[in-house]
Amino acid sequence: MDSQQVTRVRAELRQVLQNQMDAGEPAETKQTFDRLLAAGIPEDEVWRLMSAVLAGEMATMMREERLYDRDRYVQALHGLPTWPLSE
């Protein structure tokens, strides 16, 4: 992907996360966002970490040809800020 495409993907992931927070579904998205900010993590880094979790869930869905797994996604959010960078 070129830098323009990367920028577009990041913006789309951020929009999905924002939509989740606005809708309150899953509630853990907003809770994680607030928790990471309260822990002193810069907002840009919070967006990056949460986008990595979302992208990971989407990639797994495509690779395994399965539907969204809310429990798996929420578990990954709970693992932040160490997931996925420490694995």
C-alpha cells in the first residue's frame, strides 16, 4: 500500500471506532479509550492501539471466514496497551 492508502485505512478504522463509541456498542470500546487516556497514553497512540485491535479482528474474520466475535474483540481491548505489541 502506498502512503495515501495507509492514511485512508487508518481514517476508516478510526471512524469505525468512533461509531462504536457513539453507539455504545460494544461499550468496552469507549471504556478502553477512556482507560488508556487516563493511564497517560497520548490520544494518537490510543487510536493506533485500538485500530490495531480492530484491524486484527477484521483480518482474523477474513482469514478464518467467520463472523465478528464480540468476546474475542472485547478481550483484545482489555489487553491494551500491551496487545498486540508484546505478542
